[in-house]
Amino acid sequence: MTTLLESYAAGHWFRASDEGEPLLDATTGEEVARISARGLDYAAMVNHARSVGGPAVRALTFHQRAKLIKTLAQYLNEHKPELYDLSVRTGATTRDTAVDVDGGIGTLFSFASKGVRELPNDTIAFDGNLETLGKHGTFVGQHVYTSRPGVTVQINAFNFPVWGMLEKLAPAFLAGLPSIVKPGSQTAYLTERTVRLIIASGILPEGAVQLVSGSAGSLLDELGVHDSVAFTGSAHTAGILRRHPNVLDGGVHLGVEADSLNCSVLGPDVQSGDPEFDLFVKGVVTEMTVKAGQKCTAIRRVIVPAAVASSVSDALAARLATITVGDPRDPDVRMGALASLGQRDEVRKAVEALRSEAELVFGDPSRSMGDARGAFLSPLLLRARPGAVQPHDVEPFGPVSTVLTYDTLDEAVTLAARGKGSLVGSVVTHDGAVARHLVLGLAPWHGRILVLDRDDAKESTGHGSPLPMLVHGGPGRAGGGEELGGVRGVLGHMQRTAIQASPDQLTAITGRWTPGARRLAPSEHPFRYSLAQLQVGHSITTEGRTVTLDDIEHFAEFTGDHFYAHTDAEAAARNPLFGGIVAHGYLVVSLAAGLFVDPAPGPVLANFGVDGLRFLTPVKVGDTISVQLTVKQITPRNSADYGEVRWDAVVTNQDGSPVATYDVLTLVAKS
Ligand code: NDP
């Protein structure tokens, strides 16, 4: 008797009230587990996420959430062997499992790092700059992101049981949302095992992750405004979800990543024997065979110049002939099985449809390979007849690609566009003009485009790898959703709100000092204060300093910057902006530092840069400058005994006109 997969619901592992449906080993046909969600209380899960998970996650700052994600990544890394052992039952080779398991863990690491580096140690994030709304500076606007008090339901496809979950979980958790994960049933035993590890680790707060093993049942009926569904799978299921009343009228946000007939285009500049020719062929074969082609990003359409179509087909066929298909436990095997016999039937049906308009160049869809109980299929390459329609409509979710030909670049773009929107396209060319023409033509139809040539090939991550820092998703048929993309993927889960208020109120609300807000006069120079003592708004105004011709000449001599506007009176007089000698901008910034710095050793440890430096008014000989320096933002670093302090710096001249504005970034000891 095999195990019945359980759901993790409202703080407990739940076992269904029936025996469930069998899930079979993709290679041997043996039963791996059974699955059922009968009796699962979906309403209780949603309530648990909203009342327990959400508040616990939202109580943490972005940095604290990022730290937990990193700890979780380290924990899963230590438990990889058991995931690898189970993954083989999905038909995956070791290379396939690396994409799923290591790829998923890598995504957690990447989001953990982005969360600390690119988001504040706070629960609120800023979008864009301050907008001045009134003439006198008492009414300003700022867009901010806050966490939604809801839950995100993640419905995943069977093909990436680990990565599919983790790539959605990481940005949602960073955004302060609890997740309910619903994996594709066929391979749900691997997701269940991963969720068991996550729950047993105790790293994430209770309620942050729940699992549905089995049907999604009435889950969507329980959702409302502030809840979201992130779906990956077939266009058919996406259509059902799009028509759900809570999506149509209930305010539930639905993100879709569905069928995608991705293409790879070979540039007309590339001839057999060029490095790009080999790169193209290798890329197509890799995408056909990794995960036995069961990848949403795999290349389905191979678009090549008519003149080289035969040599491309021959080269692809020759390379495909070297691919060994069979038991993924055998280290010599390059391609394992499809996830199930049912999936293989689906692929065979799709190939039949394609063959009405295309010749088979390589492989035999009816040939049985390896263990007869396993879902093995040989890679299949087709070559479309002119005017073929099916390759732009039918998605064979397996090791199948179709070669299509073009005569002009515009024709190549038209063919690519007939996919009606894809997740990813690649362009293989060493000609910059060809690259621009194709990329600009393809971009409106794609979420990501790889431009491959001899220069980036070595470091290229390939056509089919979604990367945590780049957007994954595509327009039109690909679903229109967007996932990953670094911090974009986090902010996409949050609510953006435009706040209109006085500078003082905005400072109080955001915790960041807003220009125009009250300044606090510290009793000592703020450089004497530790992070614990500094307050947002602490401010000093320095003495004045008169800039002399001697200063400017000295700076020119000392730095070697002899630009005429600082050194040649006659030429400078003809400059329409200056009308005479002006101080170097960097001299002004350097003098400003000389004015505001408190030099003695103290809690200020380092200056690590400036942001947004602008020179607004030229400084002429005899002008007197002074600086107003104000603590704008204080960001303690969780794992260090110092934090970051952002200072608002305004340099003004004797008339009070701003000469330069910028943020000074320093590291300050916590105590
Ligand atoms: P499905 O669309 O059938 O299933 C995807 C997910 O949706 C699964 O978790 C499934 O659960 C769930 N689901 C199915 N029906 C409903 C429903 N009515 N309400 C809520 N959830 C539902 O895709 P598959 O994973 O089975 O793959 C089938 C085909 O989809 C593939 O052959 C391929 O063509 C395409 N596909 C495309 C991908 C892409 O991104 N381009 C990725 C993966 C698949 P359950 O498994 O329990 O039915």
C-alpha cells in the first residue's frame, strides 16, 4: 500500500477521507503515491492564511523576511538528496532535477539577496520620487507599496514540482503574503515532500505556507478582494479560472502563465561553419530534450532562413541522434520519460496534428523505447510546409520542434508573431543590425528575448532558463502574466497607493524624512550620534565658505581637471550657460563635505556613495556656499553592528539658491 499524500491545512497535516487516485512512476508505471483532497476544508485554509499567516509575515520587515528565505534556502540545500531521489520518479534525469530543485533553491537565494539590497528594512516600499503638488511645498505626493491583507493561491503545472512552487513562494513571502500551494497532481509527491521539509524546519511563520494535495475544489470560491491566484498550466484551465465569478466580479487578481509556442530565430548572416550556427543547433536540441521538452519555455518553432533550412535540419537531426533516451537513473541517459502515459498520448496527438502540414525529419512518435510501462518518446523534429498554420497553434508539450523558413527579416518577425504571444524568444546572430531588427520586431510578442552569439555564449544561461532577476511571463497566448523579475515580482503582489499630504505627515507615515518637513536640532553634531541615537529629521546647517579663484585653480591643478569653464576666462565667458569661470561641481561637493563633516573618530564608519547628485546653479568666484544636512532615512542591518544612514544634502549660495542637491550614504555604528 503506497502513501496517500496529505495536505497541510490550518496548521495540521490533513489526510483525505478516501483512498485517492494513484500517481504512477513515469518510467516504471509503479504506483508512487495516491492523491486526494476529499474532505479538505478550503474555507478554513483561507481563514488560517488571513488570520494567522498574513499577520505573522506582515509583522516582519522586508529584510527579516529575506533572512528567513535565505535560511530556508540553506535548509533545503542540505536536504537535496532526498528530493533528487524522489524526482527521478517523475521521469527526470539528474540534469532535469538540477533545473527543478537547484533552480528553485537558487531562486530563494536570489530573492533573499534582492530583498536586503533593494528593499528597505521596513514594511513599506517607495515607488518613484516625491511629487510637489503645491506652490509653497506644503502639499506633496508620494507613491508607496504596502502589503495586502490577503492570501495568494499558487496553482502550478506538473512539470516543475519544486521550482514552480519556490519561484512563486519567494516573491509572495517577501511581499508579506501567505501562500496556499496547489501543485499539479501528477508530480505532487515531490512538492509534498518539499513542503514537509519547509514545515518541519519551522523557519517560516505558521500559516505562511499551506498545501493542497489534490483538487483545488472550492478554493477559489473562498477568495475575495486582496487575494490573488498565480496559475501556471494549460490555456484550457486558465480559461476556466478566468471565468470564475470571484475573478470576474469579486476582485480576485489572476496571473496566468499558459501555453507558449516559443521560437528561436537564426539570423540571415549565419552560415554553416559559423560559431552561431552551432550555438543555434545546440540551443534547439537542449530545449527539445531537457525535461523531455516539458518546459513552458522550450523552443517549439525553429525559424531559419530558407537558404540554410536543409543544413539546419540535417545538423539538428545529427545532434538529436546522439541523445540517449531511457531510464533517468542511468547516468548515460540524456533524456528521461514524459511525466505520464497520458501526457505522452497528448504529445502524440499534437504531433499528428502537426504532421498534417509538416514532414517528420527526425524520430518516430510510435516507436516504444525503454521500459514499455514508462512514458518514453523519442525527440521529434518536423519541417513545416509553406503556409503551415498548425505549428503556430498546437503546443506539443514534449520533445518536439518544427522548422519554419523565412526569406526576409520582416517575414521572420511575422512568423514569430503568429505564436500570438510567447514567454521567450531567442535570436542567434552576430550582426548588430539584424539583432536590432529582430529584437524590436519580436519584443511586443515576448516577455524575454535572448540574443545569442559567440561573445555571450560561454556565459549565456540559455534560451529556456527563467532567471529570478528577469521577468518570466509573456503577452497574449502566454497568459499575460508576469512573475520573477527581481523586486518587480515582489511589488507586483503589493498595493500601490498615492499618498497626498504635508511633508510632516508624509515623514510620519513613511518613516523617511520628506523635503519641507520639520527639522530637529540635535544638541551635538549628528556625526557624534550612534544609529540608536540618531533620529530622522536631525539636521545641521553649516557655516558659509567663500569660493575663490585660487580654490578653483588649485583644484584644477591638483586633480588635473583643466576643463576650460574652470580655467580659461575667455573661453568660459563665451559659454552660454556660465558666462565666466565657474567652480568644478566636484569642488563644490568636496567643499560641502569639508563644511558638514565632523572629523573626530566616532560612530560614522564610512561614506559609501551619493545618490541623485544634481548641480543646479553655477558657483562663481566670490560666491559663498553652505550646506544643510538632514537625516533622511535610517536602515539598521539585521546581521551587522552598523546600519545605513541616508542624509539629505542641500548646498545653497549666498542668495539661498540651491547649488547642488544629493543624498549622502553612510554606514553608522549601532551603538
Ligand atoms: P493543467 O492546466 O491541466 O493543470 C495545471 C494546474 O491547474 C494543476 O495544478 C491542475 O491540478 C490545476 N487545475 C486543473 N483544473 C483546475 C480547475 N478547474 N481549478 C483549479 N485548478 C485546476 O495543466 P497540466 O499541468 O496538467 O498540463 C497540461 C498541459 O498544459 C500540458 O500538456 C501543456 O500543454 C500545458 N502546460 C503549459 C505550460 C506552460 O507554461 N506553457 C506549463 C505546464 C503545462 P491537477 O493537476 O490536480 O488537475
